[in-house]
Amino acid sequence: MKPERVLTFRDQIILFWGKVRRFYYHTCRPDYIARNHLRRRGECTRCGICCLMGSTCLHYSEDGDGQALCLRHPVRPRNCRIFPVDEADLRDRDILAPDTPCGYSFIPIGEPLTPEPAAPEPAAAELAAAEPVAPELAPSASASFESEATESEKLAVSD
């Protein structure tokens, strides 16, 4: 995807500063990244705008459908892997493509963090096909009851 508008010098400076800022955060402030990633929701939509911020990434390409494709995806630089760090990154990204929404968003600071929706439970057929646990390895309810009874008996005897 190509940027939706021509960048001014001011826009270019903002985007360059964003790269410096992210480099600083992943080099000196990994705690800041970790805290903000707890607030981050969503997933990459492969729009490729982040690959064009400041300069076009050397590893940026597009597949046949026009979706962004990273030629180094398994070993891409940390600056790419941590994007977006915070809301400032989303604002910077919107300089290039204000009409193309990013797949990521952030829970506002101060609001309670809710876990992202869990992966769906396996289907019944998958559960039925799973190997059963050998009875001797499965935890026994009676075993835990017996250990509790034993503890109770120990207390009664010691009194």
C-alpha cells in the first residue's frame, strides 16, 4: 500500500523522530514497551503503512493481493516487532494513511485492563480424538480427600 498523501518536511521529521523514539524505548525502556503492550489490542492487518514510516523499509514487498509482505518476517528487527509501542505511533502512522485504520488500538491509561478474548475452545470432535490420560496418572479425588483426612487426623492426634 502506498501512502495516501505527499509528506511535508514537518511530517518527515515527525516520522523520523518516531523511529528514534521507538529505538530508544526498545534499547533503554523495555519496561515501557511491556506496560503499553498490556494495553494494546488487535492484530496487524498487513496494511504496510508502518513499513513506510520515515523511509520505505528495504524488506517491504507486497503479495499478489496488495497486502504488505515482510521479506525478513521471521527475523525482522525489534523496531518492527514492537510496533506500535503506544498511541503516538498510531498518530504517526495516520500521517501517512488517515483513511486506512490500523488493526491495533490501546486501552486508555487508567481504565481496567481486560484480557483479550481467549482462543476458542477445541471442538468436541477434537476433544474426543485426544488421547485419554492413563488412570494411574490422572489425579484422584479420593487421593486428595485421603490426604486431607490424614492431615485432620494428624491435628486431632496432636491435640
